Amino acid sequence: AELRSIKEKQYIDFLSSLAMAKVATNEEKYKINMELSSRIQNIYLVGSKLVQKSLEEFLVVFKQTTEKDIQDKLYADLILQMKLDLYERKILKVFPIKKEKVSLEKIEFTVFTDNEQ
């Protein structure tokens, strides 16, 4: 239970930093990118192998200008793998056959900002 709490905090902090990185002003980018980089390393440390793989695939797309549909699918897979890593035993009791029922197949990475980008 303690490891799950640590992972949960790391995942939430990472997702928050990811959103901040997307909308950061030029003045904020260095600090936010350093924080995001640190949180990525934390995910590689505490996350399951499937979370690590999903993170790696998502980051390739996140760092590049790529088709939005691909980014949404990879983001959804990352969220799914995080959920399974945290709550798989509970999830499999509710959905014993189909893990895909746990999360959406595509999740739009949405960030609200006042900045024109």
C-alpha cells in the first residue's frame, strides 16, 4: 500500500508537470522542464515496465510535432498503464476479462491557458 501511494503521487505530479510544460512561458520553461525531467526519471524508477514503455512512446510524440490522434492514443495508453500499475487487482475484480474497459482508447491531452500559442 505504501509503494502504491508513492507511485500515485509520482504519477499525479508527473501529469501536472506535463500540463505545465505545455503552457509555460519562455521565462518559466527552464524551471518547468527541469522539474518535468526529474519527474520522468522518478516514473522510470517506480513505474512498472509497461508504464515505462508507455511513457517512452508518449514522450517521443510529445516532444515532436506529430499527428494529434497518435498523441491522444499514446496518452490514453500511458494513463491506462498507470491505472493498471496502481489498481490492477481491484480493476481485474471488476473487469476480469477486458482491461480496455478501464480507460478510454484515446484521451485528448487538454491544457487550458490564457497564452496564445
